[in-house]
Amino acid sequence: MADEKKLVNENVPGNFFVDRTCINCDTCRQLAPDVFADQGEYSYVRTQPVSPLEEVHAMRALLACPVGSIGNRSKIKPNVMDDFPLPITDDVYYCGFNSAASYGGNSFFITHPEGNWLIDSPKYLPHLVRRFTALGGIKYIFLTHRDDVADADKYAAEFGAQRLIHRDELSAQPESEIVIDEREQLDFAPDFKIIVTPGHTRGHMVLLYKNTVLFTGDHLAYDPDDDSLYAHESHCWYSWAEQTKSMRRLLAYDFEWVLAGHGNRGHLPRERMKEKLSELVARMH
Ligand SMILES: [Fe+2]
């Protein structure tokens, strides 16, 4: 619950506000970029929502905020609880309810005839359990790396799901059911390719779905302001040289979507995405 007594100074007057417990994780700015902006150390309300749609976006940000730093003084609020998981494209969803345990990282969900996938983990909430159940449960939980596992163990127990994690990240979820030892690539199932991308952490992995959607964890993200792909050098915990090599290896793959753990998602035509990736690799070198 956001606290009126801890308001950040930059909030513009109106119903929505951010308080100083904000961890500057970017979740609200992704969900409602017209309403929330980055001060440098935290987010703030730069424009109050005007249209009903902007209000819906701001309310989704309020719900998704991992630390409850967003408040809404309005007595009449749109009910957006059932919006999550939020469809992104076809059978791919953004879960919402980012967890502070994963530094506010995004998690995603895929509905698939051979069993559904959760990619990294949101907070464990009865609401999401109900929604995942209605969508057919969870068969696999793909963990990109140690930082973003959040409540994966609880979802695994709830749904009898199998967690996939690289051996080098195993300490984050030691009871994981499937441990990946590959160093480069694993064709895990039709439609699902696991690509090992050491750099951000030693055993970081990304998941390529239908050669179209790349779930990138903290390896790669998209900057909509600059229309470019980027990697977080200041948040590279293992090896920037290794991350650069891993990025170059990604040039061998085709995809249209980048869905990041931290940072914005991007959607570009394949050729354009590859150009942007080439530019990033050159910059990293
Ligand atoms: Fe991370």
C-alpha cells in the first residue's frame, strides 16, 4: 500500500502518486509510459491519466508494482485484476505482479498444446494460480538465471511443474527438476530452443519460442526511445566479454520479439531485429 506521507516530490498533482519505497525497476514505465517517468533513482507520475485507457494502464502498473509504491486516491477505480496475465501476442502473455524477490523482473506465460510454460516467476498469488489454472496449468518453468526465480518453487509445487535451470544457477532453486548442462544450445522440444548465454551470470539462458519470440532474461532488452537493443553493462555480474560472445552467437537465430526480464520489450521485423542486434554486438566490442 503506497504511503501518502512518503510522496516523491516530482509527482504532478492528481489521483495517482508514487512514494519513496519505489525501487526504480521500470515496471510501471513499461505498462504506462505516458503516466510514469524515471527521475533517476525512482519513478514518478509525470502526467495524470486523462483517457479511460490511460487510467487502465496506470491501474495495471499499480497492481504490477513489486513493492506497492503506487497509489490511486480515486474512489472509483477500474478493475484490472483479471487483465493479468496480459496477452502480448498469440499465445504469449506478460504475467504482471512482478516480485521484489526478483528485483521487479518481468515474467511471462505461454499456452501450448503440449503443456504451458512460465518464464521466470511472478509473486505467488491465489489470483494468478486461478488464472493459470483456467489457462490449463503450468508444465514447465523456465528460469533464465538465478536473480529472477522469485516464487518458482511455489508454482512448481502447486502445478507439479518442472523447473528448468542451468547447473551454474542451480543454487537459486536447488530442487529444480531439470538441470541444463549444455554450453551452447539445446533443442528442448518442438517450438522451444534453449540458448545458453553466459555473461550477466555464468549460467544465464534465453528461450527461443517458435523462432519468433526470444525471452531474454537480463541478457538483452529493447530501448523504445532510441529504437535500439541494449545490454546492462553496469548490471553484468559475471563477464562482459562472455556476454559479448553470447550476444554475437544470437546473430545465428531469427526472432521478432525480445521479451526482457528487466527493461522494455521490443517487436521488430526479423531483418530489422537482426540489424539492431548486429549494431549492439559492434557497440559491445
Ligand atoms: Fe539478473
